[in-house]
Amino acid sequence: MSEFLPYVISIFVGIGLAAATGFRVFLPMFAVSLASYFHWIPANESFQWLASLPALITTGVATVMEILAYYIPYIDNILDSISIPLATIAGSVLFASQYMGLDGVSEWALALIAGGGTAATIASGFAGTRVASTATTGGIGNHVVATTETAGASVMSIFALALPVLAFIFAIGLVILVFVFGRKIWNKFRKKEPKIEDADYV
């Protein structure tokens, strides 16, 4: 049983990091690059580039730019339109960077399903939250959403690297919340749609 523990932990770390990319794409990558650069965590041999100084600087600059961009009106909504595919890619990459022991095809299939799927689900949930905020507050409340997302990415990144089991539990909880609340919102929209048989004809 003990020989499987490193693989299980690596899955927990990967899922936690993928969940973090659902909040912010580059911040978790910067966290992994920073931790890898200082040898705080091991990395898959195929992802040693994350431990390089150029990767650390690049992800750091990208993180700052991404965080600031979400505080600019209209730009935040534009970013949301591309955040889901970007989060899916980043989540898959970070999951694969932590998981070791599978052949290439199996590793990337698992990374796309577990890592990419987790990231895409959470990213879509917060994209919907920003749309609702824009519609109800005229964009004023978007700053609160942006701050919450940055905090969520920071906390999940730290937990994934330091407390992977807890990060995994949080990630599963977030995915469930997105599905539950997303379904409720969808049902509300469906109820508001006018029915043809109820329309008045002249």
C-alpha cells in the first residue's frame, strides 16, 4: 500500500493546483515554478523547465499582469471569455507536472480529465459569477469577485503544495458547489423564459 502513496499524493497535489488555475491561470504556475526553483517540491522530468529562472520570471510577470487586468472594467469580461480554455490547459499541465509513473498517452489523458476538467469547472463557475455581478451591480461588484478569485488561487496553491489532502477536499467541494449552484441558476433562467402557449395572440 505504501508504494502507491506517492502516486495518490501527487494526484491530490495535481487536483489542488488544477483547482487553483480555475481561479487564476498564472498564479498557480508561478507557485509551482517558485517551489520547483527552490527545490521545495519535486517535478516530473518532462517539466523541469518550470524550475528554471526564465520560467519563474515569466510566470511571475504574467501573474501580476493577470491579477491587475481583472480590476479593469470590460477587460475582466474579455478575459473571462478565454479563461475556461486557458484554465483547462493550465490545469492539465500542472497536474501532469506533478504526476509521475504513467506513459505519455495515459498521463495526458488523466491530466486532461482530472486536471483540465477540475480547472474548467471552477473557471466556468466564477465566469458566471462575474456576469451576474456585471448585470446586477454595473461592474462595481466585479472588484470583489476579482479579489475573491485571487485569494482563492493563492490559498489553493499553498494548500496544494503544503496540505495536498486538504486541497483535494476543497477542490471536490468547489466542483460540487459549481454544479449545484449552476443548476439552480439554470433552472431559474428556464422558469423565466416565456412559454408559447401563455402568449397573447391578437
